[in-house]
Amino acid sequence: MELALGILVEPGDGSGSGASGAAALARQAEAGGLDLVVVGGAAGSGAAGSSAAGSAPTAGLDPWTVAVWVAGGTERIGVGTVPADAPDAPPTDAETPVPSVVEKAWQSAALLVGPRFVAGARWVVAPAGAGRAELEALGADGLPVVVPVRDSDDVARVVDLAGTAGTAGRSGTGPRRTAVARALRRAGIDYDAVPDSLAATAVEPGDREYLGVSSNYLRGGAPGLVLRPETPQQVADALAFARAHTHVPLGVRSAGHGVSGRSTNDGGVVLDVGRMNRVEVLDEARRLVRIGPGATWKQVAAALDPYGWALGSGDYGGVGVGGLATAGGIGLLGRAHGLTIDHLRAVELVLADGTPVRASADENPDLFWAVRGAGANFGVATAFEFEVYDVGEVGWAKLSLVSTDIEKSLLRFGEVAGAAPRDTTVFLVTGRPRRGQSTIQLYAIVDSPDPQVVVERLTPFLDLGVLVQQEVYLTRYKEIMGQAADVGPDGHHGQGEPVSRSAFLPAMTPEAAHDTAELLRSGQVFFYELRPMGGAIADVPADATAFAHRTPAFQVTAMGVDQDDLDARWDRLARHTDGLYLSFETDLRPERLHDAFPPPVLARLRDLKRRYDPTNLFRDNFNIDPFDTDPFDTDPRDGSAVVRAAEEG
């Protein structure tokens, strides 16, 4: 039987000399081929046959600090801790650990130690004098077994007991993983069934790369497995694995920046297409380009710039192509050139059953309609073909103003932004007022190389408050997108869950400005953004794409710290709004789906979902359940009847 053995050291109980002594014992254990060293407190660190229990640190040494010290003195061996248990609620005394501090300590230790850090009590503690047979019995469930030690003689005895135990391999073509790493695997996932085509790049919780792929830009995550395909066939292989694991969550990730998208999860599978990031020109005369879903808009802008081209893409270059290009794409070139999806000419996807398809106006046109606004429900995009447009130098501005009357400023912004020529798109960002004053940030592109035109377009926006800082110049679109930070090999490190609400605003009326100002003055919203629409966005008929909200003046986003509180406050603004933009919505109540898609659109989408994803594999991102019944689709077998009824008035 494969047995993973380790040691449990108590730095405060006289073992060696504190942290240095623990590190020495750990090095001896590592040299002897053991798998794990657990750092505990002086007492109460667990009994035979049970997971290690919490114990208070002694001699001024907290277990996380000692664990990091031990990791610094070793190279291979896994490192775990036995921290003091934290209560569910904030403590009332000075000795009890504060939950948020305990969580941060765990995160810091994991970041410093890397994949060797064993989070949680993923081991079994044996009696100090246990023999080989007892150790094998304790390790029968596959968890590593740790033996308490006080000195080098104790460590030598455990090494002798280990025999040939220690490093274990894995079947298939994937990398070899230690028993400690395998002990971190999540329940419900058949790791030995990972397709051979994906095994070499798959990432598990015990792997060195795990911290870099577990979370996304804003959301903390702990997936059980991250699959990283590089070809459409590998995407199909990944989906075959997902179809065998519908009992765990499934996330699909391009660059991991989405606010609302479920590109990470807890204990599930993540399909990461980040390596499919090529940008190539297909037809220079038509300005037709092919873009992989894992590319960022920063990379796209840089690739298009030598040709004098651009493609509008939100307001941040670090966002991935895949998520935005299937949701809409309300960007800083929007009023001049429309949504990102308005320039999509074809998309290649792998459907839930593994079938590769191409969708365009001529091929699978119904799927092409659905992908432009609801793509996350229908397949995994492997390539996009866009017809981009000529864009030379543009005016780029970042303006900071201070307002003592945010209600008046919002109303004025609505007037100025709505009346601006379509070559001008200005986003407004604000948050909690402080001492009666609100800071307003304006981010603007004027699609003109003429400095005088840029100044003329921006001057009316100075009425919003007192200008305190400005940055205005002519530049290339690639330079604007290039301001986004590169995501290095360590990946994203988001924490917790973002709390965000979204809506479309037909007009910034005095009543809407008043109620929005009340929302901001509540202090519960730290980020509020108005994105003007209109212009070229409104040129496209509402029924041309699944993104049907073409006529509102603004898209609105608010972010807070508590979902229930934000929901209650945001719902009071519903009388002013119409619909929502999926990319910035974290409220998962069923009615949000009806806000995102008008009745005939949702009915048509549900009908297409029954055709292209009848088992509802793609269910973890604003799911359109193929057989759900709702007020707009009373017969789940025939959504088309509802569409016909709606079209007939």
C-alpha cells in the first residue's frame, strides 16, 4: 500500500530551538523522503485517528510564521499548520483569534510557501509510538499520516517506518504528484480520468501553478481542477470530462477578469482557454481578423495598431476576448463604432456534446444570433472573426472633478453625454461622498486627431464640478488599452465575492438623479459608473442580436460590500431602469434573467438552448435552463410559440 508519512513538530514544547529547530527537523524529514511536516502549537494538536485540532501558539511563535520559516529551509516537503481555531463571530476578548485575521494569515502563508502549503487539516495524526501496521490503518483513506516528533531520533524512526513510502506517481501522461499533493484533491472529481491530451497541463490544488489559476481578477476561488486546452479538440476533450462531472460546478475562463462570470468556483472544474490567444489578419482588404478567446484586449489593440485599425472593447485592456465578445462590449469607442459584437462576423465554438461548429450570418445563423449577447449558455468559443475599423490618433482624457451636489452633477452629465456627438464617449465613475463632496472621474475618448475638436467635445463636461486634475492628449488606441497591467505567471489573486448590480437607464431624469444621489449618500456603494450608449450602438436593430437593449441612454453599474443590502437599495431604482447588462451583475435571483432578456428574446434563447445544450451543461453563468417554465414560456416544449405570439403583438 502507498503510504504518505510526515512529522508533527511543536516548536514551543522543547523540540529543538523554536523555529530553527523545527526547520532542522523538517530538513531531516525531507532528506529521509517523508512527505509532510506539520507545525503545531504546544498542546492539543490532535489524537490518533483524528484530524489535527486547533491549538494555541506558544513562546510567541504563531504556526504560520514557523511554517513559512520551515518552508524557507526546505525544497520539496509539504508544509502544513495547526493554527488556533477562529470563532465564527468577532471575538470579545484579546486572546481569541479574529476570523478575518486568521483567513489573511492562511492566505499569506499560502502565497509565501506556494503549492507545498497544505491548507486545512488534510492529514491524520498518529500516536508518537505508532508502528507501521497502525500507520497503514490510519492512512487507509489516502490521507497523509503525521507522527509527533521531538528530536532527530524521532524523525529517524519515522523515516525507517516509511520504508519505500513517500513520493508517488500517477497513471497516464500527467505529471508525477506526491501523496501530499494528491491528498489535496477535491471530492467528486475523477482525477485519473483526465484526458491524456490535457493531463500534462492540468492543474490540481497541490500543484505549483495552482495559486495562479485558482482565483480570478475579483473573485476568490478554490476549484478542484483547472483544464487548459490549446486546441478545439482539447476543448472537446475537456467538455467530455465535464459531462462526466455534472455534479460539480463548471466554469469557463478566458482571461479571468469578469465581474459576474463564474470563471472560478469551489471544488469544481474550470475550463481555461487562456492559451488560445492568437491574433491574426485573415483579409487585410476587408480588415478581417481572427482572434482567440484567451487573448486580452490589450494584446488585440497592439496587434491591430500597425494596420491603423482598432476594435472597441470595454474600458480595460486586461479583459479577455471570450467573455466580452459573447456578452456585448460597451466600450470607449461605443458611440462612434457600436458594441464589440456588432463587428463579429463569425465565431467557432465547441458545443456541449463536443461538436465543433461555425456560426455566422450564413452558417447556423440562429446560433450566431444567440452567441452575440448570451454566448456563455451555448458553447465554448475557440475563435472569433471580426471586421475591425480604421482608427488613427484619438483624444484620450482622464478628468477628476469635485462636486458638492452630486445630484446636480449626475443630471448635468446626463444632459451633456446624451447631447455629445457620436465621436465622443465619456464614462463617469464616482462613489461615496466624503464630507459633503463627491469625487467624479471621467474617462473619455474623442475619435478625432484634431486637438481643437477634442477640447470642444470635452469642455461641456467641466460643468459637473470643480476640475482638480486633468490628463488630456492625443494617442493611439493601443496605448489606452496598454495601460492595463499584465497578468504575470502568478495569475490573479482575487478574494471573496464581488457584489455588483447593473441596469440600463433610458434617461437621467431629475427623479433618477435624486434617487441615485440618495444611493450614493447611503455610503453602501463604493463604485458607481455611468456608461453612455446611443450613437452607433442604437443603429443596430434590437432583434439583430440576443443583446436587445439598443435604445437606453446609459448602462449603469454599482458595486457594494453586501449583496442583500445592495439588492434592497438597487431594487428601489427599478422604476427608472430597464433591463441589465450581464457582465456586471452578481444578483442571481431568477428575475434577473428576465431583466437581461426581453420576453420574446428569452423565449427564443430557451428554444435554442434545448437544441444546442439540452442537458444544460453550461449552467453556471446566468443559466438559461432549457426546460424551466416561467411567465413568458408556459410550455417548455415549444418556446417558439411564445416567440410567435410576441411577434404578432
